[in-house]
Amino acid sequence: MDKDKKNIIINEIHQWKDNKLLPETYCDFLLALYTEGNQENNEHVEVKKKKKRISLIDGFLYAFIMILVIASLFTNFTEITYLMQMVILSFLLIGSSLVTAYFIRKGKSFQGPLSLTFIQLLISSIALSDFFASGNDFILGLIVISNCLVWLTFGVILRILYLSISGILGIAVFVVAIIL
């Protein structure tokens, strides 16, 4: 058999094994058959190393998101001027949005960063309403309802159940609070 065809078949078998499309024993048998007993394929080892490097980047980005959340909480529970608080929260919101967009584009698990981005959006918008319309419950209610509608919309579009439920529960709690 031609060496190129053999390499293509071997790479396919490695993909099947990695994605669990066939049982591992079948894949091992096929690899032993096509590699003639030399199952250590250097190209496949390089692919595994590359995957580890990508997951390391993802780990750093998740750590970055956690730092953003801690910084967001720090700015809300300290005595910082409103202008400085808004600047910091804006940078944090932009950073978490960029990380979320990166995870969505790469097809990685983006639910955690997306949720944290929406929480930061809620915190930022409430802080803005507190600064511009201090004590106006109507505007605060509009901010909360609009955030819940954004959560509900993204939950339906991205088919994320907990985001849809959060939006519905937020709206329901707000309506109950108005009634009582």
C-alpha cells in the first residue's frame, strides 16, 4: 500500500479512537495492522501536544475571567468614586466579552464566561442607574427587566436552559415584587 494512503488511514483511525467512534480495542487492532506493529506515530503525538497547549491557553483565560469577577466584586464593595468604578467595570465587561467571544469562536465551553459577562453587565448597569438616577425605582426596574430579557433572548438563541430560566425567574420575581 502507498505510504501516503497508509498515513491517511492511520490518522483516521487515531481520530476514531480519540473521538470514541469505535471501541479502543478495534482501533488498537487496526493501528497494529496498518502500522505493522509500530503504533507510535509521531504526527499523532504532535497533535496531542498541540491540544495540551491550547487547553493551557483556555486555562489562563478561565483564570482571567475569575480575576475579572473578583475585580468586579472589589469595585462594588469598596469606596471608589463612581467615575473610577464605571471605568473599571467597563474594562472588566469588555475583557469578559472578548474572552466569551474567543470561546464561542473556538467552539470551546463558553457558558461560564458568558454567564459571568451577563452578571457583570447587570452589575454595571445597576451601578450606572444608581449614579444617574439615584433612588428612582422605575429606572432600576427597567434595567433589571432589560437584563432579564437579554438573558432570556440569549438563552433561547444559544439554547442554554439555565440562562432562559434565569431570565424568566428574574422577570417573575420582579413582577411579584411590584404586585406585593
